[in-house]
Amino acid sequence: MSVPVKRKKASGLSQLIIPLVALGLLLLFNLIRDPGFYSVSIAVNNAGNPVLSGNMISIIDSASELAIIAMGMTLVTAACGGQDISVGAVGAIAGAVFVKVVFAFESITAGALLAGLAACILGAVLFKLFNGTLVAVFRIQPMIATLILYSCGRSIAYWINGDATPQISSPILSAVGMTIPGIPVPTPIFLVILTGLLMMLLFRVTNTRLYTQTVGINQGAARLNGINPVRIKLLSFVLLGVCVAVAAVIGIARLGNLSHKTILADIEMDAILAVAIGGNNLGGGRFRLSGSILGAYIIQMLTTTLYAMNVATVNVKAYKAIVIIVIVVAGSPVVKARLSALLNRVRPGGAAGLRGVS
């Protein structure tokens, strides 16, 4: 009875091998290139509050929006066997709704910000439900279904808020985007941790993880076991919508303004790459949120490393593409299977041991 448990644990850990190795290589490369890359110091911000400063803090902080969206993208990928390419555009819509609601109040108070957040989440969830309906009910391939909002989402944000870049000045919002006075750690880092814990709690108290993986692996079998694939797919899009809304508010809080053209720009592609780098199956089924979060930090560390090496901005995407191709190919099922077969041949008694287990 213990063998299946060991296999399950080994399989879960093996999924993280590629992202952990990739992260380790990036850490080693930066250590050799510039040992000072990892130095962390305490600086004072414009408000006179102490804050942590350094490349590593910047990486962990800057990847917050990507890590949060990657969690939601993982669920959609696992349940639907496809990816949502409209998260950036829907983030722009959610941000526009947030600003519109906040400015409807006479002053930017805590109540106004909470109302804006609620409206922001509701707006993002509704647009994600539109995507989810196309995918779950009408059975349109996810990337095609989400291409609609990818194309017109930022135009919708423009209609909501106009072509202005409204400034939002609020100590509470500044604390969300930067640091809480007296706490030197950037607040977005705590929001990533909170989002991850809430996801874990959801998986603990409900069967969401099991049902999502079952639907992603075999919808027919899931239906025969009493699982409604449509509901599970819609739920995955709802959770992605919440993640997008949170990321949009963080983006607004960082800058203190909203630009429907630049908020969460190109984040959909990085989110898909984070899911892939994390070892998750892009065709649906089993998933691991920790792998996607690692993938988000790997992408951000790679970006920061390239900028630290004075790589021109126009060339950064090309270098990122080369490295990410290597990581994704190394983590592909074909490469994993061949490496496993090679290890079994090299390891003494490997083949015999496998026959004994089976």
C-alpha cells in the first residue's frame, strides 16, 4: 500500500526538478558574474520609511503580479487543456472599473478603495465567465475563445475610462503597491503569499484540485463519476478572474495611476511560460501551483539578469526566448522519458527493480 504513496510523492517532486535546476543555474550564474548581485540593504523611501533594497528583493517584488496570474492560469490550463491569452486585457478592464468606482466617491477613503476592489473583482470575474462560457458550454478552444477579449479588451478599458491616465493618490493604495510603514518588505510579496495560502485552503477544504485534474485528464470519465465539467471549467475561469483583478490593483498601486495601454502588458505570454516552466501539462490534467510560481520568479530573474548585463531592451525578449526554449524542452515529456530510461539502464538493477515494483 505504501508504493503508490511513494510514487505520488516522487512524481510531485520530479515535476519541480526542471524549474529548481533552472533557478539554481541562474543563481549560480549571477553569483559568478557579480557576487554583489545578491546584496540586500535597507534604504529609506520618499516617505521616510525603511525598505529593503537589492536585486533579489526587486525580483521577488516585481514578479508578484505574474506569480498571482500564473496561479489562476494554471487552473484554467489544467481544467481546459488550453490557455487564456486575454488576462492582460481583462486586467486593463478591471483596472478601469477600479478607478471609475473609486473616483465616484467624493474622496479616496478606505471605503472607496474597498468598493473599487469589489467592483474590480466582479468585473474581471464577469469577463472571465464570458470566456469560460465559450470554452465550457460552446466547447471553443481556450486560446481562440480568449482571443476575442485579447483583441478588444483594452478598447473596452478605454471606453470605461477614456484616454486619460488618472492619478490616484492615497496612502492606503501606496502601501499596497510599495510597503506598509514600519514593514520594510514590499506588500505585493505578502499578497502573493496570501493568494497562495487561499488557494491551498480551497484545495484542502474542497475537492477542487481533484475535480480540476480529473476534468483535464478525461471529461467523459469525470462526467461518469458525477463531476460536472462545465462547472469546474467555469470555476477555473472565475478564480483566474479574481487573480487578474488582484494583479491589476497591485499594478495601479505601484504607479499611482492607470494606463489602459500598459497595465499588465504582455503578461499573458509570461504567465503561460510560467505554467510551462513549472512543469505543468499544457494539455490539461495534473498541476502544481508551486511550479508555476517558481516559473514566474525564474522569468523575472532572467529579465533582471539580462538588464544587469546591459542587454538592450529590444534584445531582452530574444534572449529570454532562447533560455525559455531550453528550459521548456528540457522539461518536456519526451526528454523526461528518455532521461528516465537512461538512468534506469545506468543504475544497477534498475530494470529489475522496476519489474519488481510493478
